[in-house]
Amino acid sequence: MTTPIQSIALLALVTAASSVPAQDNVFKAGPILYTTHSKTNGIHGIGVPPGADVETGDAWSLLLAYERMLRPDLGIELVIGIPPRIEAKATGSVAFLGDNVLSAKNVTPTLFLDYHFNAPGDTWRPYVGVGINYTHFSSIKSSLAPHVEMSDSWGWAVKAGIDYTLNRQWGFFASVAALRVKSDVVAVGPTVLTTTVDFRPVTYEFGVSYKF
């Protein structure tokens, strides 16, 4: 559920995109590495030993992004892509349970307001961005319970990157982004297990850009 601040910020970004004539449209595609640096509040439930925990892993996927330039140095960008599957392994007092005790695909559309340095047509154009991330978890599976739910997440997102221009249409890009993604997990099986996972993801992406 969105908070009033998130709703206002999202509305402001959408309004800016619709009210200012576009000067360029940019499509980007390439591989993305989704790394997690997760922390939890531990696994809780009847019969769960103290110190039970999980740790999430990293995943590769395909990034797709569309940016609409509002003016030569400012653009609004929607980043989507093929949802990566994030897997978690048991740690702490339940490490013996092994890998892949929980896995899920995360759909993470993210809206950025990007500021581009240098002038249009320059070979190198660094940029920074700030925005809003929404993450929805699907295809959730667990070896510990037949029924698992993970709450959706809203949070901030920041990024920095650089564009390399080959010609008027084609170029390359590379960027890194940090997101706030947190989810409450409830697994129902022989007992009810609960935890909150703070994924703290950082993504690394590169690829090809096309202006039209």
C-alpha cells in the first residue's frame, strides 16, 4: 500500500512526463546483475531454534528501460525487465536445511527522474537519477512450507550511470542503482514461520541504447 508521500512523488513524476514536450525517446536493453545484501529479523515460529535465519542470493536477468527526455539534461525513465528469481539459503542454527529454502521472482518496475551532464551529442554523458521502486513477489516456492506469502514493497531508488554515443541513434550505457526493498514473509506448513527480509539490493547493468 502506498503512503501519501509515495503517492505525491509518483504523481509529480508522471505529471512532469505528461506536461513537458519530449525531445528524445531512448530505449535501453542489456544484462542486469541483481545483488542482495539482505538482513532479516530472524525466523520466528513455534519450534524454531534461536538463531534461525536465511540469506538471499544474487541473480542475472535482462533489463529493459524507456526514457523520455523532458529537456536536453532531464529525463523520466521507466526501468522494467524480466523478473529475476531470487533464492535464499538457510543460515545460523538451521544452516543444515541447505540452499533454496525459499525462492521467488521479483517484478520491480522503477521510475527515475534522471539528470544528464554534458551536452546532447557529446560522446560521454554521465547521469544520476532518483525515483520510486515497486516490487511484487510471484512464483513463491519453499521447501519448508506449502504455502508462502511475501508482501509487496515500495521504496526509494537512486542510480548513477554513463552513456556512450556511437551516432545519432545508437550507443552504449552502464549504470549502478541502489533500491529499498523490504518484504514480510509468512510460511504456513507444520508450523507458521515469519520473518522480514530487508533485501538492500544493488543492481549493475550495461547494454545498448537506441534513440528515436
